[in-house]
Amino acid sequence: MVLTKMTTIKKKKHVSKKNKKAWRKYCDIQDVENFLEDQRLEERLGKFETKPDSDLFVLDTVGDEKAVLAEEKPETTDIKPQTLKQRKRANLSETPKCYEVLLPTSKVQDPNAKRNHVNPVGLKKTALSKLSQKRRFEKGALTKKLELMKKNKKIALDKKRRRKEIVNTFDKNLWGEDLPEVKGVPSTLKDDFISTEAQLHNVLPEKRLRSKPPPPKILVTRPAIDTPHPGVSYNPSYQEHQDLLQDVVEHEQKLMKKEAHLNRVTTKMFRKVTADEKESQWREEMSAGLPQPHNPATAPSDEETDNEYKAINPPVKNKKKDHKARRKQRERIEERERLKRAKIDKKKITDLYRLRKLQNSISAKEKRQVELQAKRSAKRALVAATALPNLNAKKAPVKQPELVEPSQLTGDLRSMNMSANLLRDRFESLQRRGALAASKLMMKKKKRVKSYFKPGHKVTDNDIEKYLQKINEKKPKKIIIKK
């Protein structure tokens, strides 16, 4: 039995094409569009008939011998990847992306080769412009302009000649780096429309122009090395050791005074109360404004009240003062004013006699203020001359006075005990003299990670003991110095 496939031919659909919309909808113009697209592509890239064979074909002059040798022994070339600097340097000769839009992408020729030149609007001289030009010519403005143009042209020629003379000095290092650009700016970026910031942005880091830092405002005069006190020596004299002891005593007194001041303005400001007093004060403050409960102990007795009703707010009586009361009140006010005026007059008389004393005290006070101001200015100038540079926000550690007890004083270096760390001492000395930035001793806090294991039927007592031992063991803290 043979099966045959029936082909169905669609009936052609007849539609009306009386307007432009119907023509666009029902006409198939795909072949025309493809032809026009190919034609445009040839106009942009050029026709194959016009291109030479060297652009279309590659002539193989090696043959099969090199291919056979390459299969037998492959070449191993060590090609190093280019760095970012090398890639940037290789792309300097290319046209920048911002200019690619301005370049022509089509190879279509101008259909009208003999196009007439059209002058722009305003180029044609009017009657008024001709009249004004004639007046300027009569005044001699045009001759001045021509003279100025000749002068500028001469200056430009002189500059060009001088520039050529500078170039002919032959001071270029031929064996140096290959830098054809001036100051590292690529030649493709030297344009009037590109700002200086954009030019310097594309300069390589090693060729970038760096601004010179400003000079310091204050000339700091500090000693080259901080010499220790002579009393710190392992074999000091008696007077030097006593001077060192006096310095240590003064330092300790300052610390004690500061601690006492902090204790006075913090702890001593508040009085101590017991727990019961504190609770009673709290109850009293919290129950303020609330109705108090009836307490028979504090309530007034009937004998004291005498069984008389007394209102909480008794009525006020408008009792008028008589003439005698008003006269007495007026006399008291006048007497008070008289005594006040007499006291002021007496003070004026005494101040007249105290003028000389006041003048002496004022002059002495002004003299003291001048002396104090001179001392403060001298101290400020000394501090400014020996001030450390602000390398960071932290302050340099203050030098603590070293003390060697009389029992530890020996005349021999072998029997002397080391009381300080030499490395730490030199490190702090560099910070105090401004050679290093001041640092702060920081304790590194390590986060405690909670560890656990999932209990199951395979967990033994050994595993539990190991887990508990891991939790209980303490790790030593690390000390770091943070700048």
C-alpha cells in the first residue's frame, strides 16, 4: 500500500490596493530592501571589483614544509602579558573615542562634484558697511590695522625662529626613554577643545605633573637627640642624684594633685546615703501628688481642733487701713529712703579719700598685666619654635622621669639591673622629636566564636570532654601598636 501526500495550494488572496496604506500592508518588498541594503554596504565598504587582490587574498609563500616542521616540533614562545602601562602606551597613537563620531563612516562620493560656493549670511557688503569702511579708510584706521598685522606677523616669525634655534641645540637624550610627547601628554590629546584636566587624566602615573608642596610656615628647631638626665647614670654624683629625686617628687606631687582634684569634683560632690534612706527618698519622690492614706498617728486629735469646723480655704476679708496705719507706713518708707541716701553720700565721701589708693592699685595691676603678657608671649614663641609637626591626630607620649634607687646604684656596669627597654625608649624618643607619628597602644579584641556540635548517637564521652576543654581554655591576648 503506497501513501501519497497531498499538497494543498493556497488560494491567492485578492485585496484592494486603492490607497498607500494597503500597498504597504499587502505588498512584499523584502527583495527590494535586501538589494538596497547590499548597495549601501558596498557604498560604505567599497565594491569587490574595485578592491585590489592584495586586500582580498593572502599569498602563501611558506609552503607545506614549515607546516610539517611545526607539527613535528611545536614552537614554545614565552609571551609575557602586557601590563596596564604598556597597554595604555600602545593605545596612545589611536584616535580618542570622543573623536570617532566626527570621522566619516561612509564612502559615498558627493553626487555634485562641481558644487557652487554659497557665501554665508552677512558676508555680502551692504551700502552702510561700504560707507563706514570708506570713512575708516579716510581716517587712517585701515592703515593702522595693516601695520599692526605686519607687526604681529613679524613677532610670530621671530618666535618661530627662536623655537627652531632651541630645537637645534641637540640636547635630547637619544639613549633615554622613548617619550615623544611633551611632559607626558599624548599627542592625540593636544587639542584646544580638550581641557588641561582631561589631558593630565590620561598621563601615565610616572609622568604625571606633581605640584610642589609648600614650605613649612615655622622653622622648627629641635635637638638632634634627647639627652637623658645625668642622675640616671649608673654612677652619678650626689648632687645630680638629688636633683633627679627632686624632679621625681615634683612629678608625683602633680599627679597626686590632679587625682585629688578629680576625686573632689566627682566623688566628693555627692553625699553618701544608706540603702534605707535611698528607698525612702525614692518612695517620697514617686508618691508626690498622690492622695496620702489616713494615718491616725499623724492626724490631729479632737482636743486640738476643739470640735470647730475650719475650712481649707477660709474666706478673705477686705479689711481697710485707717489713716494712722497709712501714715505709719508712709513714715517707714520715707525713713528707709533717707537712710539709703545717707549711706550713698557717705560712700561718695569715702571714695574721694580713696582715689589715691585706687590709682595706685590700678597702676600696679596694669604693670602686672604687662609683665604677664610679656611672659606669655615669650613662652608662646618658645613653644612655637620647639613645637612638633602635626603628623597625625594623636599626641606624643610624655616623658616620665626615670629614677634609680640608691640601693641599686653601682659603680659597675656588670652588676647594674636593666630597668627600661632600650627599643621602646628610642621609639618614644623618635615620636617626641617628631621623626615618627605618635602611636597608641591598642588591645586587639578577638571575636569569640561560639562552637558547638550536633548531638547524636555517635557522640561519646571523649568528644564531650574535648569540647568542654576547648571552651574553658583561655588564649593569650595580642598587643598591637596602632598608628
